[in-house]
Amino acid sequence: MQTLFAIGLGLLVVSAPPLILMARELIVGASVERRYSVDPLLVWSKGMAHNSVRATIGGHTVVLTDDQGRRPEEPRDFSDPRDEGQISILVDGSTVTAPVRTKIRLNRRDADRYWGYVKLMRLKDREGPDRLVVAQNLGHGQYQTTSVFGDGAVVEDKFAYGDWCSPPVRTMLIREVVSVPIGYCSGVMQVWPSVFYPVLYPWFSGALGGGITAVAAGAWLRRRARQMTSA
């Protein structure tokens, strides 16, 4: 019985780390999504939805702009040329942060022009004021969010890759400017599922370990109880 208990306990020990991380992801994600939601600010053009480069809040206008000229629209041009340029955030016509140099899709006029690097959205807060947020991938593992509130206040938040768990709402804001899927505090639930992970490990191994440990512990307790009774 001691061997059985050791086997069950060993399975629990090796299965515990990912199970704990998964539980944390579920708890943190539910907490964030209970308070916040994101409005992607979609606009419709020619029967298709596109992300916007302009939005207003409390009478203040936020605009994304860059130093690359707009090319004339060609109805049958499906090419996607890109070039580096500087993207600026304007609030009521004034630049509020240092321009960021990044890739620009020259043939796009909506926010997809900055796809993967800059994203404008509205963050709805059920416990506080809503805000417009510009999320930016600064490169070299650095990210920044610029929040504009209805009273005109501007708040910047710069952080490194892996630091988006504190506070976890950062994850909700930068997901579309990160090149890989990210969780609220870890990537344990972002991998492509297979029979081995997470079915066999850690779900099945954890359940099996818990069951074996419980059975072995129960048998040991019953034996102890019989010994104490007979004594």
C-alpha cells in the first residue's frame, strides 16, 4: 500500500504545476472579463468590417497617423507592400507620445495598416470610466498602452514581454499586437491540444494520481483504525 501511495503522490506532484497554472488562468481570466470588455471599433466599408484609426471619447478625438503617404486606391490591386515608418498618436490634433517606428501596410487605409503593431480600441470598465486605448508593439519584447479618458487625461503604461500579468488587463489590451498567443499570466493553455497534452498529462495523470492517493490513504486509515480497535 505504501508503494501505491508513493505512485499516486508522484503522479500528483508531476501533474500539479500545469494544473495550478491552468486554474490560475481560469480564475484570473474570469475576473478580468467580469470587469472589462473590449470594443474593437469596427467600421464598415464596401460591405466589410475594418478596424478604425479614429475614435472619440468625452469630446476628445484620438487618431492614429503615420509619415507614409496614402497610395491611390487601385480596384484590382491586391498586393500588400510594406515599409517602415513612424506612427503617431494624436489627441485633439496634438501628439501625446513619442512616435514609434514600425512596419506599415502601404495599401491599407484602416487600422489594418498597422496590423500586428498598433491597435486602437475602446476598453469598457464596469467598475470605472471607459477609455480609448492604443496598444503598441515597440519591438525587442517591449509593449506600451496609451489610455485616453473622457476628461482628456492620458496615461501611458510601458512593460516588457511576460510582464502583462500585473495587472492582467494588459493581456486583454495587447493580444492583437503580440506575435504569439498569450494567456493572462502564462501560455499553459495556449498550446495546440493533443492526446498527450493536456488529456493524458496533466488531466488524466492528475486525476489518476489523486484517485490512487485517496484509495491508498483510505486503506491506510482503515487499517490504523482496526489496529487501534483491536488494541
